[in-house]
Amino acid sequence: MSNQLFSLARRWLPFIILMGLLVAAPLYLSDFRLNQLGKFLTFAIIAVGLDLIWGYGGMLSLGQGLFFSLGAYGFAMYLKLQASGDKIPDFMFWSGLKELPWFWAPFSSPIFAIAAAILIPALVAGVLGFFIFRSRVQGVYFSIITQALTLLVSIWFIGQQAYTGGTNGITDLGKAQIFGYSLMSAEVKTSFYFGTVVILGLVYLFCYFMVTSRFGRVLMAARDNENRLRFLGYNLVSIKVLVFAVSAAIAAIAGILYVPQVGIISPSNMGVIPSIEIVIWVAVGGRGTLLGAIIGALLVNYGRSYFSESYPAIWQYFMGALFIGSVLLFPAGIVGSIQNFANRLSRKWGSERTATPEAAATDLMVGIQPSQAKGQS
Amino acid sequence: MDAMILQLFNGISLGSILLLVSLGLALAFGLMGVINMAHGEFIMVGAYMAYVFQTIVAPYVGGVELGIWFLLAIPAAFLFAGLLGSLMEVTLIRHLYGRPLDTLLATFGVALILQQAARSIFGAPNVNVSSPAWLTGGFDIGTGVLLPYKRIFIIALVVVVVIALYFYLYRSANGRRLRAVMQNREMASALGVRSRTVDAVTFGIGTGLAGVAGVALALVGPIGPSLGTFYIVDAFMVVVLGGVGSLMGTVMAALLVGVSTTFLELSTTATVGKVLVLLLIIAFLQWKPAGLTALQSRS
């Protein structure tokens, strides 16, 4: 009984503490810092989504920045129309457009904008995933194809000045109003912060139950030995497509939450480098540990904002070293290392480990890092 | 008709540069199953090598116009980029053996560091390399269409490199060892091939070729710290399309990507053309998932 309680606490206490800290953040952070934390929490949401597909599914998507930006652009289109009132958005006017393009028109409805912002990235991921996984492309091929897509779409968005705002992106969203309140007002900013915390919690729980369910075990099995699972009769294409689409939708949700808090979205959030940086957040925190994705995203981004303002060159070197060090020296990441350490301690003290399937699954997640597993190429 | 010939020429020119870049990627991928994200930065290293030779070496060997410095820069870039690549294999990639996705991330870290190093040494703005006098102008094919000598030189350079690589791979003892390790690493090791040495040497040859590509690119455009990133994604596509079976697969894939990119860009816009090429490659993988040529192996 006490063992059960212990393992329950071990599983949920870190998450509850983290959520508690985040909910209480307005008490100890200034408005500026709170807004910054809110932005970083949207990054944490993308990281959880990437951890789902990479940490548990072994598919290293280098396109999460693209899905994030597609979501962000979708919601930014609504906000821009809202901010512009009766006129067409300013960048269209500057590019010589007289009328609103037809595909912009439906985005004046917030419901449509949010639905499209989530569904379009999920659909893109689903269709791309279907064709990639159907031809059994895996491993690094999947990574470089998603990266190529990200690069091309970001170049394309820059080229379509009249429809996407080009290099500047969609700017000046601060004038928009939500339910009669200005986006810049403290109330709206605080509510978006809390909204982000709640959605981060929900996304975490969703992914947690997904990976601890039977579905999650099939996913991890596919990561570790794809052929064996195929011989056992599982349809891996649909499983992988589903997970890829879900992770894209999660990134898109993060984008929707990002835009109103930052007030701008541009192709600089979309390209190759932003997409691969998401990977490093997860790697630093510990892949295959959803909590690690959150912690990694927060740590790396706080590190960036601390260093890059004063020493941008050093930050670039540090970032490079982080990529190398996190895979070479600490493949388990922060949370993974702590879990390994805790496991070793509990074994040493002779407290018998609980033999529930969940505990076994957690051990599996900690013990076997995805990329060390065989069956990948 | 003239426009078509010019486009075909441009396509072959682009394809030959892509080929030079992708050969190293394909060799490393076939041998070790890793994709080197820093491969583009070795192009950049080679290009800056040309710049350094132009500013430092040229005055001693007859000046910029004569172009001896340029001919010297090609082997120098090959050696320097090759040594740097071998160093990277020995210190980093070797330790990530069997973890291809981790290798991808670690090499991306190397790419960031190399880019920043170039920025620290040469500054962030682009620099220009002026080509030797005998490479200015072009070859008139009779109807007023001018094929620039620079691009003809690049194509000729690539032809020489590919022939040399063919003899290395298929006619030398080292090449035989390389192919043996590529087909079955354990068996080759058991028979006495030092597979680790083969890895380091092959990786170095690959990055060295990227360095040569960099010198060639210095002829046709400005050089900046992020030069490599413009070509690397196309080079990845060449590897995906060509498969890792043979030299021929990479050659065909590079020319195919080069020519179809230029033609599709002509009929649409530059980015739409590239998107179409990517979609065509994904469609092609439905038919032949292993690429144009697949390695026959029982391992």
C-alpha cells in the first residue's frame, strides 16, 4: 500500500509542483516576466508534442517549427483582421492589394480561425506522414524530408509578401481586441498566461495517458523494433500518421497561444533553425520524459534570454556545444538522469519496485533511450 | 531552343555542384548510416579557403588575375576540409555509432559552431572572390547564347572528381575495403579490414569534396557564413533520391534534381519549383523507397 502511494507520488508530485509554481507565478513575477514566461510555456507545449513523437515514437520531426507557425499564422490572420477593422490589413495595402484575398475572408470568424489553425497543420502532417510512412521511410530520411518541407514553406511565406506579410510577417496585433478588451491590457495578458498554463497541463495529461495506454506501448515498440511489430500484424502507418498529426496539432495550439502574447508572427519563427532548436529543448530536458520537455524548454529559453542579449556570439557557440554535449555526454537529459539516479537509489535501499505495468513502462522510457534501440536506421 | 539549351546547361551546372556536395553525404550515409548536418559548413570552409588564398597567397604566385592561387586553393580546400571532417569523425561521430538521429543533432551543433567561427574570423557580411582572368567571359554556342567559362570549368572539375572517385572506389584497395565495410561491417572487420580507419578516411574524403565544392561556388557568388545552408537541403534530397547503392545513383540523382529544379523554377517561381521537386521526390519514394539504386546486402 505504501509502495503504491510512493510510486503514485513519485509519478505525479513533480508535475503537481510544477503546475503549482506556474499558477502562483503572478504572485512573484512582474508583468513583463510573466508575459515572457507565458511565451516560454507555449514553447514548452511544442516540446511536449515533439517528445511524444520523438521520445516515444522515435520519429525525429524537424518540422515542428513549421506546424507551430502555421497555427500562429492562422490565429494571427484573425487578430490582424480584427485590428484592421473595416480596412484591409496594412501590409496588403502596401503590396498593392485592393481587396481581401478570398482565403483570408473566413478568418474573420474566431471559431473558424482557431479550427483552421489547428486542423491545417494536422492535415499537412497527416498527408505528408501518410506518404512518408507508407513507403516505410524512417530514421534520418524522415528528419531530412520534414526539414526540407520546413525550409521550403518558410521561403515560400517570405515570397508571398501580399498574402503573408513577407519577411516582416503579420505585425501590430496589439491593436486587436478580444471580447471587448485590448490585447495589450493587463487582464487579457494575465488570462492568456493562465490559459497557457491550463492548456500546457491538459496537453501534458493527454500525452501522458496516450503514452501509458496500450497505444503508447505499441508506439514505443514500433520505435524499438519496427519490423517485429509489423510481423505481429500491427498497421504502423496509421499509428505513426496519427501521432505525427497529433504532435503537429499540439505545436499549432502552442502557436495560437503564442501570437496574442507576443503580438507578432514572422517566418523567423518558422525556418530550419527554430525547428531544430525545439529538438534541443527536449534533448536537454530528457527525451521520453514528458516533464523533461517542459523543463528543457524553459531552461534553454531562459538561458537564451539571459545570454543572447549581452553575448550573442557566445550564445551561438554555447548552443552548438549544447547540441553536441546533450547527445554525447547526457543522452538521458536532466529529468532522465534524475530518474536513473532515483531508480538506482531505490534499488540500493532494497525497496522492492512496484511491478505495475505503468512502472514497467516508466522504466522502459528511462532505461532505453530511443536512439540506442536497435531497429532504427 | 536557345533558352532550352541555356536552361539545360544551368541545370547541369547546378546538378554538378549538388553532386560534389552530395557525394560525401551519400558515402557517409551508406557507410555509417549517418547524415552530417555540418556538411554544408564544409562547403563554407572551402569557399573561405578560396578567399584566403586570394588575399594571402595570390600576391606570391603571380597575382589574382593569373589564377594560380585558385588552382592551388582547390587541393588546399580538399585537404583542409578533409582533415577537419576526419577530425570530426574521430572525436564525435564515432562515439555515436548506431545512433543516427543523435549524430544528426550533434553534427548540427558542429554546424552552428563552424558558422559562428566563420562569423568571428571573417565577419558577418559576405565577401567576394574575383575569378581568374581566364575564367571571365563565356563560350558562344553560335547564336548569341553565352555559356560562362566559370560554369564550364565547374562542370569539368566535377567530371574529373567523379572519375577520380570512381577509380578510388572501384579500382583501388582502399575503395574495395570501403565497399566491403559498406556491405557488411562485421564481416569485413572479421576479415581484417580496419573499419574505423575506413570510416575516418571516407568521411574526410566526403567533407573534402564539399570543400572543393566551396571553392567552385566562390567563383559564382558571394561567400558568407551561411553559404552551406543554401545547398545542403538540396543535397539531402539528392541522397534520398539517389539511394546509397552506388556512385551512379548519386550522379543520376544530382543531375535529375539540378535539371528539374532549373526547369521547374523557370516555369513557376524559384520556391514553387523547389516545392515541386520535393513533392516529386516524395512521390518517387512511393515507388522505390530505397532510391534510384539500392545496396544489395544481407546484413
